[in-house]
Amino acid sequence: MLAVRNQQLHIRQWPGALRTVVLVHGLASNCMTWEATACALSAAGHAVVSVDQRGHGRSSKPEGGYGFDDVTGDLHALIQQLGLDRPIVAGQSWGGNVVLDFAARHPAAVSGIVLVDGGFIDLQAKPGATWESISLQLTPPALAGIPRAAMQARMQLGHANWSAAGVQHQLANFETLADGTIRPWLTLERHMLILRALWEQRVGKIYPQVTAPVLLLAAEEVSRERLVQKRAEVAAASALLRSCQVHWFADTDHDIHVQRPHETAALILQALASGFFAA
């Protein structure tokens, strides 16, 4: 645990003599989802830090502070307290939007960012979207009280091409109670506070403020109609960011870093080796 801004953030660290990479999970997720990617980066000589963001996993769960001001403030304080010198910072899904926002607010704190099927999420840009429709569509299902074994079976069925370890890391999104049932670490109320902040964020206004190089990894896991829109969103991000490389993953889930962790790590390592991320 690391004391950060009057709370405790749960972090995991891997040693390495080379550049440091900080890994940030998505909404209702946890730092363990980055485990295999982190191990691959560390095996290549890079120091790695993954973190449970506030309200998630084993970190503190304050009642408020779930807007981008606070979550990027947490990330900045974590990097400062660990004494990290301009690390690469990667974020998945909502975590990608956090990392994008962070890079705009604190350009001197990073030397590059990685957006893993996130960072380009703009809920207001969806055709016909209103807060009422989005909040209804994206309210998470009620999962508290399900036996852990049943949830594990559900995940294995829904993600047949994930590793057994990947399923276990995704299960860490939930607290396991004494009776063998689960409940999400992130409460519904806090989930909706984050979703509201994501609704209010307009990434198109943030892209021009980001000076760090951006590696954007996107998954082709969506319907044909959604994929057309997603490609347009990624193209808009690439056009407005000062320096951006895009890589698409075919036949891959939204959780690219869980399903294909070694390929995710390899692309980060390739960007580092080529000098794409400024030292």
C-alpha cells in the first residue's frame, strides 16, 4: 500500500533497470488484469508499477473524488512519491481516458502514453446519446451474491480464448466473501460517479493538449456498425494527437491486455526500442 492524498493505493511493483512503465486499469477493474503484461515488460528489463485506482480493488474507497481532477491527481502523486522519472503510462478503457487526461494536465510527468482500447471514449459523441440513455445502458449488472465458482465458469464460457490466469486476474475485480459469494470492489454508486465524469469528458478538446507520444491499441471486437464508429473515433484521435501510432487487434476482446498480454507488451517494447517514446 502507498499513502497518496489521504488514502491508501494498492500497488504492485516489478524490478527493472530500464524505463519504468505505469499500468492503469479500467472502470470496475483492478490492477491484476495487467499482471501478465507487467511480467513480460519486467522480463525485458523494465521496472513496472500497476495500481488499483481509488474505489477499486484493495485501494481506499472514499465516498467522493471520482472525477478526472482527483483520479489524475492520485496518479500524479503516486508517480511523485515513487520518484519515477517521466515513466511510460498505459491505461485500458476508462483508464485510457484517465491517462490521456493525465498527460494533458502533467506533460512534464510522462515521456509517453499507451491507450489500450480507451482514451478515445466520448460518450456524448454516440448518435442520439443522452445521459439518461447512457447511464441506463452502462449501469453494471447486479453481481453481488453470485458464487465465485459460478462467476468463474461464466467468465471461462464468455472468454474461451483467455488463459486460466487471465480469468483469475479478472475475478480479482470482486471481493470474495466468507460464504464463497462475490461482490464488486467498486460500488454501484461510485461506478455511476465515474460514468458521469466520463460522460462529461470531451476527449476531442484534450487531444491537442497532449504533447507526449501516444501508442494507441484498439480491438476489433465490436459489431460491424460499432466498428465503423470506433474506427472513426480512433482516426480522429490520431489526427488530433501530435504523435500517435495505432495498432488494431483482430478477433480480440475489449480487454486486450488480458487476452493478449504478450502482444501488448511486445508493442510497448517495440515503441521503446525504436525511440518512439522520448527519453
